[in-house]
Amino acid sequence: MSDSDRLGKVSTILKNYQVKPYFVEEYGSILKVFSNKGTFALKKIAPTLGTDFVRHVHLLYQKGYNRIVPIYPTMDGRYAVLHDKSLYYLMPWMPNEVKEDRQQTNHQLFRELARLHTISAKEIKINKEERAEHYEKTIQQFEKNQEFLDGFIDECEKKTYMSPFELLFCLYYNEISQALRFAKTKFEEWYEKTKEDKKARMVITHGKLSNEHFLYDDKGYGYFINFENARYGAAFHDLLPYLSRALNTNPKRNDDVIEWVNHYLKYFPFKADEKLLFYSYLAYPIPIIQEVERYYKKKPPRNELKFVRQLQRRYWHLKNTEYVVMRMTEVDNQQQQAKEGAQQ
């Protein structure tokens, strides 16, 4: 699309806000608009997403949480404009000049996330039968994963000559199984602890937590954007994908990741049952299991080098995650023992 066409299209949309654009720059799904009323960000989303997320944003504002980039209403009170089969909504433009290092920015992000969760937290009623059904389905999934791993290693070990991938899988098998058993144990402990509970704590989750969705104003304050996937859910649903991406590196001791989580928990402490579920989902070695399944389902000839590299990356992810989970559970156990010692 030419610059003049883009400007014409934006002009049509912004008439709804009585804003006249002078110049437009494109940043993926965001348009930076220079206009007679200042600089704005115009965001394009799929109509299927709708504007339900605006309700969550407004609810947070009403509760006093203002670290969200505001969404401006049109002159007739709508929060999005439908144009050419896409929805558009308008926000102020954030300069996003980060003056801190990565650790500091992550600290601010996690502190603000904890505040968002604290302000929106509420107890909701839980159906015991639904909880039991969720438990049974998840346990079946854990067992199905283990059966697959056991079946595949048996198949590999029957061969006179294994492929490089199969050989590497056999070396990793015990550690994958160990991670799976740990995740299952924590999940069982969670169910045992909560099966009689009638309520659970829910928060408004951002739904797509990322450094790219946390922008800074000219004073250095951070603000969340991209709330299209916001919904009520368990708080750790925001943490898990973010941590998983952070741990998807070469093998290393990710003490900074532990620090981020502890920083978050300082402002929004998890209850004992929430922590069990968090550890279960974090430790669940689904990425490496899926990689082995992909290899198993792929008919020969396979690209062995590509599969071996991918398996190795997944194994590094597993070991990085293992380090974080083990360190955190170790500290939890020490604190629990100290607590029990003090009570005696």
C-alpha cells in the first residue's frame, strides 16, 4: 500500500475520533499516526477478537490500576472502528525509550503484573465434579505421555543400529521421564490439597505477556498494551509462556529467571495450592515429548540433522527449567522446615 493510500485509509478511520492525520508510519499491526491532536498508535485486530477485552481494561481502571495504555473512545462512544473487515482502536503513542538494563525492566514488568493480578483478584465458585474431571483428564494425559516414551524407547532398543535421533533420545529418556513424574506428583499433590475446596482465586490475566507489550513513557514508567487476550484465569497462566521463552536458551543457570519470579511473588504471593500447580505446569516436559512424537510420526526419509538439533534444544530447555524448578522448590522446603522448627 502506498503512503497516500495508507493516509487516506487512516483518515477515514480517524474521522470517528475527529483526528486529522498528517503522516503515518507502519510498525507491523500498529500504525504511528502524527496528527493535529498529537501522536497516536492505531492498532489493527481481527474482528473475531471483538472488543470484549475493553471491559477488562475498564474494570482495571475502575479498580485504580492505570498502568495500561488507555484506549480512546470514538465521538459516539465506541472503542473500535470496523474498516475493510478489520477492527481498529486508538491509543496514545508511547516513546518506549528504555534507560534501564534487562534485569531492571523485567523487575518492573513483573512488579506491574503482580499489581494487575492483585487488583483484579477475586474468589470464584468451583464445581467439585468439574475439578475431578479436569484432574482425571490431566492424569490420563501424563500417563499417555509416559506410555509413548516407554513404547518408543523399547522400539529404539530393539534395533541393531539406531538413528542419531534415537540414540540421543535413549540418552535423554530417564531425565524426560523424571521431569514428567515430578510434574505428575505436583499435580496430584495439588488435587489432594484442593479437592474439597469450593472456591479458587482468579485474576485478570494479560494473556500475551511479553517485553514488547510493556512500553515506557518519557518518565520511565511502564505500561501494558495488547490486552486482546485478557480474561479471568489463574495468575500463573501469564507467567508460564514468558518463563518458557526465557528458558529456551543454551544450557545455563537461569538465576535471573528465579529472581523475576521471586520479585513477582513478593507483590502477589501464591497460595500453597497455586504454587503446586505452577511447578507442575512449569516442569511438564511437553516441548521435548512433542518433538519425539513429531519424529515418530514422520515417515522416512527424515532430516536427521534437523531433528537431532531440535531435540538437543528441547533438552537444554528441559534442563534450564529443571534448574529453576529445583532451586525454587528447594528454597520452599527450607522455609517450610524453618517454619516447622520455629513452631516446635
